[in-house]
Amino acid sequence: MFPQIRWRIAISYFILVTVVMGGLTAYLSRPGCLGDAGCVREAVSTAAILLLLGTAIVAFPVAARTTRPVRQLSQVIQRIAAGEWEARILPQTRDEMGALILAFNDMIDQLRLQHLALLEENGQFNTVLNYMVDGVLITDSEGNVRLINPAATKLFDLSEETALSRSFAEVVRHHQLIDLWQQCQSEGKEVTAAVEIGRELFLQAIITPFEEGWAKGYLVILQDLTTVRHLQTVRRDFISNISHELRTPLASLRVVIETLQDGAKDDPETAAHFLDRAANEVDVLTQMVEELLELSRIESGQVPLRLQATAVADLLLKPLDRLKPQAERAKIELILDLPAALPKVLADPERIHQIVTNLLHNAIKFTPDGGKITLQAHKAEGESAVAISVHDTGIGIPKEDAGRIFERFYKSDRARTRGRGGTGLGLAISRHIVQAHNGHIWVKSKEHKGSSFYFTLPIATPDDR
Ligand SMILES: Nc1ncnc2c1ncn2[C@@H]1O[C@H](COP(=O)(O)OP(=O)(O)O)[C@@H](O)[C@H]1O
Ligand SMILES: [Mg+2]
């Protein structure tokens, strides 16, 4: 083991003093020197000079040896402060300096572990905040925004930097939310309210006061309830629609039966006519119930798709044949435009027949006599899908209806007033089936010019059988 610094200095001095004192004694013990004042002065002053020189010679390397690691240490501290956590010095000696450096390295190792743990914790916290669908805001007790997550900045359409320099009121710009915050501040307990922002956004706001060691303030959580609200509206509309749709054929049936009861039944010809009408209304009701059942089965995922690689022609020819007589009756030209080399698609043929039938049926229904309907297919979506389309030269769809015709029961006013039978469920069912195939369905239409319905199906890969 190396001598410790203080021992090194003590031993060096001991040797130095012994040597100088020894020299001095030897000098003084020369014959006649002690009696000679000049000799004694010379001996003492030489000894003093030697001691001084010796001290300098001993002190200099000791000082240099001691300060070098201190300088290195301060450089390493600067590097660590700049984030270079790997920076270390190796102890060169086993003295106090060496011990200090070992302790320093240990401390940095510990600090680094704590730093990493903190970083991880902070990272997890940020991940939660960043990916949360709910908006989160923290304000201090004066109402200045101290934290805001991306969901909240999106809700209020401003950047994080802008929000952080502002008050809660300036950030949310909504009187109900501001009132709620003030209520929470005055009552000192959690408050909750449903808030409508603009015409499209429904939020559930929860504001909670908190007091932690580090601060005091309010936690604001904003949950987007728009989808839930939309579902509630859809359900309400659905029930009112279904009641309405059932009422019409039922009312007709009632009229027919009353007319029969009032005497029409006694005239065979009239009776037959009214019974025909009754049968028609029952057909409409039956179809509606069947389509409703179908829709509900599809929506609840009870209709498993039997997907198989299928030639596009096999998806189109059957429905086309089935609807040909109907088109002929209406003097509508029905054209199939199918490129020769189309790849196979991954589809459940039965289900796709259902869609094509509905699209062709609609096209015939909404195209005046003498019109033209074209059934087409082509590659789409960067060659990864095939688009099947039905073009007609019919009445077209008003712009305001085009976005809604895929909703259950939706029929344009004109379709209603013209009394073209139908439940308004066909396109809703078609959309579900297309989506289950990972495809899209959409419409392009010009009023009085005609409509084009498109849907895509993924091209089958060699693995699909
Ligand atoms: N080819 C078309 N031309 C014009 N309007 C159409 C066409 N296809 C569908 N529509 C409109 O979309 C509505 C919904 O269609 P759909 O869901 O098939 O129900 P339905 O055929 O029972 O009326 C129709 O009532 C009609 O208003
Ligand atoms: Mg239809």
C-alpha cells in the first residue's frame, strides 16, 4: 500500500530535517567553529537555506500530485453535467485522493441509476399523457395552465407553448368550462358536467382540486363523448325510423281490410284486387323484417364471411342475369364492362352477390325508362384492390343526401315521394359487408344526370385459396 499523503509529507520532512540537522551538527562540530561567531552564522544560515530549498523540493511534487486529480475531477464533473454520464477518472494512487475518486465514481453510478429511473418514470408518464384520448390539463391555484396534453391542445386548437403561457379561461374559451372551474375552486371538491363545444363536440368535464407536496392546483379531465352521443342519437333515430317504416304498410293493410269488411269482399273482382294489395304490403313488411334481421346479424358479427379467391366475373354475372328481366321491362340497357385480365379477389361470393344485386336494383329503380346502366370492374388503390362499380343515367342523388344514403333507413325525399318501394336498408347492409371485406364503398352522383356507386375488394394473394 502507498503511504497516505500526510505520511508522505511527514516522512519527507523528517528525512529533510534529519539530513539538514545532521549536516549542521557535523559542520558545527568542526574544530574551532563553535567559538567562531562567523562560522556559526554561516552554518545556521546555510542550514536555513537548505531547509527552505528542501521544503520547496518536497512540497512541489506533493502539491502537483494532489492537484492533478482535482483538475481531472472538475473536468469530469463538467462532462457529466453536459450529459456525458460515462465520463470517469481511474484512481492512480491509493491515497486519500484515490479514495475520493473511487467514492466519486460510486456516487456517479448511483446518480446515473436514479437518473435513468427518473427518465423512465417520466417517459411512462409522458406516454400516458400523449396517447390518452382524454384531454388533460393542470392549472395552478390561480388558474394558469401548467400542463396540457396533446388531446387537449387538439380540442381547443392551440399549441402546447401557447397554452402554457395562458390562463385556463383563455385556453378553453368556453363559459361552461370556466364556470365549472370556478365552482370547483369555490367548493374545493370534484365537479363534473357534460359540456357541448360547438355543434359537434360533446365533452364530459371532470375538475378535481389537488394538493401535493410540490404544488396545489386543479386537474381537468375532458372525455370526448361525441361517439357515445352519436350512438344514442342513431339508436333513437333507428327506433323512430322503424316505427315510421312499419306504420306505412300497416296503415295500408288496415285500409285494405276495412274496405273488404265494408263490402268489397262480396265482389270477387274487387276482393281479389284488395287481397293482392294486402299481399304486397305483407311482402314489404316481410322484406323489411328480413333485411333488419340481416343487418342486425351482420352488425353483431354473426355472419362469418367465407372468404375465397374468386374471379371477379363470378361475382357479377349471377346478379346481372337475375336483374336482366327487370331492366328489360323498364327498357333499360344493361352493360357489363369487364377487362379480360383482372386478378382474383378475396371475397365471400354470396355476400358480394347481395351487394351487386342491391346496387343494380337501385340503379334500375332510380333510372327512368330508356336509360343505361353499366357494371364495371377495374384495378384500384395502387393495384392492391379491384373496384366494382355501377353507373346509371338516373335521377341522381342530391348533394345533401349523398353522405347519408349508407345510413340505415335513409331514403332521399324523392325516393320517398315517388313511392319507389324499399326499406332504405340495402346500402347500410352493403356498407357493412364491404367493410367486413376490408374494402370501401362510396358514391359519386349528379342530380338529373346519374349516379355511380363504387366498392373495392382486396386482390387475393397466392396464399388465399
Ligand atoms: N342509383 C341510385 N340513384 C339515385 N338514388 C339512389 C340510388 N341508389 C340509392 N339511392 C338513394 O339511396 C337510398 C338508400 O338506398 P338503399 O339503402 O338501397 O335503400 P332502398 O333501395 O330500400 O331505398 C335510396 O332510397 C335512394 O334515395
Ligand atoms: Mg336498395
